[in-house]
Amino acid sequence: MAKKKPDSQNKLIAENRRARYDYAIEETFEAGLQLLGTEVKALREGRANIAESYASVEGDEVYLINANIPIYAPASQFNHEPKRHRKLLLKRKEISRLLGETQRKGRTIVPLKLYFNHRGLIKLLIGIGVGKRDIDKRETQKKRDWQKQKARLMREKG
């Protein structure tokens, strides 16, 4: 029941590039976010950081923790707290699946991308990840380097 990844018509706000290096992502879900007006305005300016954040199942709800959406300066006194816990909007079935994966198998819920979808709604792509060992990380780095070298050779040869 994996959701599709954001495609080219979606506008990227923030991406957690380190997530795919540190975790082997098994399954992805698209979730909405419960946000305040000033948070939406700050995101429309393209200001957000999800690199240090993670998602946690608390009770029967999922929360995005430690995501930084900076304050929106024109709002002055009616601003939001930049690192507050934000509720993720998922279906019951998806929440129970995430809960089961994190409890039984020791998986982690990792935010991957924050973006505007084709309708202009803010969505978060989250993935169920297994932490990689150092050996796996080195293998990922070798593959990445080989892809760069191969692309460079192809450009030079024609």
C-alpha cells in the first residue's frame, strides 16, 4: 500500500538528503500536515528544514518532531513556534501499519520530502527506514561515485 513519490508537477520545499544515506527506505507514504497560517506562509517562501526531524506514533496519531519552519516575520506577535510538534494527517490503516512496523520490527519513520502537491496542498513524504551499517553506507558511496564517473566518461566519449 505504498504511495507514489512526488512527481515533477510538485514544488519541492525541503528534502532530507541524508535520509537515504543513513536509512534503507522500504516503503513510503504521503501525509498531510496540520499547520497554522503563518507556517504555510513561511513554507510558501520556501523556508523549512526537515534534515534533523523524525516522525513518531503517539497514541493513535503520528507527529512530525523537530522539523524547523522558521517564523514568518510579517506576522509579528501572531507567529508560531518554529520547532513545535506537527500532527501528520494519515488514514487509520496507514497509522496502524506505521505503528506495527516501528514497534515490532524496530523500524524508523523518516521524513523524506516536504512539497506542495498539484493542488497546492502541503504534503510530506515519509518512509519506513532501517538504519544502515557503515559497510552499507560505504557501498552506497561507491555506487554514487561510479555513477558520477560513468556519466563523466559518457560526456567525454560522446
